[in-house]
Amino acid sequence: MAPEALAGTSAESSLRLRASWARCEHLEVPPDEVPPVYSGAVDVDPVFVESGRTVLADLRSTLAGEPVGVMLTDATGLVLQRFLDDAAMHRSLDRVHLAPGFSYAEAHAGTNGLGLALADRAPSLVRGAEHYVESLREYTCAAAPVLDPRTGDVAGTVNLTTWSRSSSGLLLALATTAARSTSALMLARTGGPAQSRTTTGTGSAPGALPDRAAPRGQVYRVVPARAAGPADPCASRTWRAAVEQVERAMLAGRVVALAGEAGAGKTALVASARRRAELRGTLLAARTPGVDEVGAWLAAWTPVLHEDGACIVVSGTSALPAWAADQLAGVLATARRTDGAPQPFVLTEHDAAALPGALAALVDVVVEVPPLRDRPEDVVPLAEHFARVHRHRDVAITPAAAQVLRAAAWPGGATQLRQVVQAAVARTDAVDVRHLPADLASRTRRSLSRLESLERDEIVRALTVPGTTVARAAEQLGISRATVYRRISAYGIEVPRA
């Protein structure tokens, strides 16, 4: 880092910036420009989003007419919302992808205000030449982490960005005050700190609100369809056909219902269709909550219905009582953009016949989403994509591991595959069979007892050691070679060799 870049910087800030630059070099962050990063779908606490929206809307009015972008990000650095009045700054931030749906984590965008605030869990100011990436050196960025008052975890950040030539010393103070105000508003809206962490609803993130305090439905952002990042990794004929059906329906302004198993990738399919159609705007997915939380759930995400180009994906409506489904149908049917056109939305269910009547009446087109087990050619490209997103670089998958992945049943669909891949790449730079769950290499049709499962797992682990033989595995396990062969047959174990 050039010494002149640290002129006027305190000793503590200098140490933090130097450490950040060193991390960026180690991560091989591109030094010339910020690459647009596809972030996929991420869980976001609706109380955090709405509290942040309220605080930043007030801050925006305070900064009216100033060339300052006011942003809310999640805990991974994904930009959720941006408030900005200045047209020149708006265009400039779009060029460097500091916009909703893009990641500005340190591993993606180098040393920057919000990335450093997340890395150090402390308010951070990065000015001009202090940025690691050259294309960001015309800005000054101030950011402060928002702490969840119930858990102490970082919920996200408040970020303020302006031109480096006109940056104000008050920028960091404003960001810090806004972050504290957001945390305080979260506390007020949840009635006080929770006694313990509670997971609410299937697939909720750790630290989600307890049942008494917040809607179980999740609100989360997906990168805009025009956004960048790699193309859809899935290229199977059935998947592409479904994507094209949704694309045609969206371009025609028709309401789509997607039917498919949990984890099949229904929201990802919508994102892919919007990207193909070059539709701009936020894609927001909302999972239905418990019966007593419908009002709070609707309040958390329906403001997005007024954003131009936004598209809402609502899932799990079959769990709603009739009155709640009617209320939701009314909200969706009457939603309008600023130009008066209907706001696009998509409904997803395991079976289209399960849609409540009021919502089914709004649907023009039903598209079946093929399960992952019927698309084996998509499994390895999807696994490589999940590995790249998790590690921020390519991770090798051996031919033997690829064979196991393709042959697996994937009852949990792409969601299960992502979890398996993330667990594997957290332990290795080259995924082999031994890094995968043992049950993926088993084809038994009957349910195994706990003891049988443990025995199967130990045999698979022994057999997947590089260069091992059945005889060597038997010796390691302390059983005869004949017993190993019998167990391989009984448990349907298939261990491909590289």
C-alpha cells in the first residue's frame, strides 16, 4: 500500500487498512475493477430490512440533493437497498456495481468501507486511494455494522458513499448513528432481546426471530436479472425449457406459477428467466409465515411492490388459511408500478393444484420445475458453481466424486447439493469421494438402523481413502474381507475409482 494513501490516517486506521490490503492480496482480488458477483439468494431478517429502510429513508431526506449514496447491506456484504438522488452519482455507482443485488464483501471488492466494517465489526472509513481496487478510488465510503440487539451478531451494515473530492468528515458519524438507530428500532419492534436464539420455519438462518417476535416467513434478495456474474450453470434440456417458458410468460406480462419439489431451484429459475429476458430490478422472494404473523410478513416486503422493475416470488401459499390467501391475492392483484403497470409476481408450490383458489385465479401459466435427480447433467456444474461462490475461486471436483454426485437421489434438491458442497469445500481444495457424505455412495432401498448407518459410513470412509483396497479397508476396520464384501452388497455401496 502506497504511503501517500495513508496520509492523515490514524495509527489504528492505518493498521486496519494495511491488514485489509494484505487479505485482498492473499485472496487475489482483482486490483483494477470490481467484478460483478452473482450472490444467489440469501436469508435476510425482515425486521432488519424494515428497520433499516425506515432509518435510511429519514437519512436520505436529511441528505436530499447531496451526491451521497445511502445503502443497507446484509451480513455478507450484499447490497439490499440504495437511496440516492444525484443522477451522476447514481450512474457512477451502477458502473462499479455498488447497487442492490451485488456483493461488496472484502473478498469481492477489496478494501472498501462496508467490506472493512464487516471484516472488523467496527465503523470504517475508506477514502480515495485507500481503496484496494483502482476503480473505487474516486469515492469515499463510510460504513458501520448494525448489531442485532437480540443476539449480538452483525445483521448488516449502513454504508454512505460519496465522491472522494467532496467527502465530509461527518460521513462516518452519520453512518454510525444510522447503524445504532437501526439496531434500536429492531429492538423496539421485537419487544426486547430474546433469551435465546430460535430457528423459525424451515431453513431459517441462525439467530432468526423467535416465534413470538417476528414473522416466520423469510424475505431475501436475489441479484437483479440484468446483473452479472456467471450464466446459469444448469444447461439440461428440461431446465432450459422451463426457463424459456417463464421468460416468454414474463415478457408477455403473464402471471406464472411454478410447481416443483422443495429445493428444486424455483427462485433460481425465475432469476435465470429474468436474466435471459434482460429485465431489470430487484427479485425478492417471500416464504409464507405462521397464521398469526401474516400482517407483519406482508408489511415486511410489500413496499418493494412499488419499485419499478421489481418482481416478487411468493412460496408456500398452500399453508395459508383462506382469509390470508384472499388478503395476499388482493395485494398482488392491485399492486402497480409508478407508471401504473401491474407489478409482476410469481407463485411457487409443490403442486399447482395446492394453490388457494383466490391465488390460483390470478395465474395465467403453470410451469413444472424438474427435480435435480432428473437432471444429472446439471449436478456437477451446479456443484462447481456452489463451490466457487463459497470459496470465491474454482475448486476441483475429482471424476470419482463427480460420479457419486451425479448418481445421488438428491431428495432435498439443489438446496441439499449446496449444503453438501459447502461442507466439502470448507475442508479441501479438491473434493473427492471421501469428502462427501457416506450415504451418497449407498444405494440401499431399505431404511437403515442407526447402527447400520454408522457401520455403512465407516466402511465408505475406509474404502474412499486414496489407494486403498478392500483387503486394506478390512484390516483397518478389524473385520474380514468377506464381511466387507457382504456389507458392500447389503448397503448398496458404490465407490467409484478415479
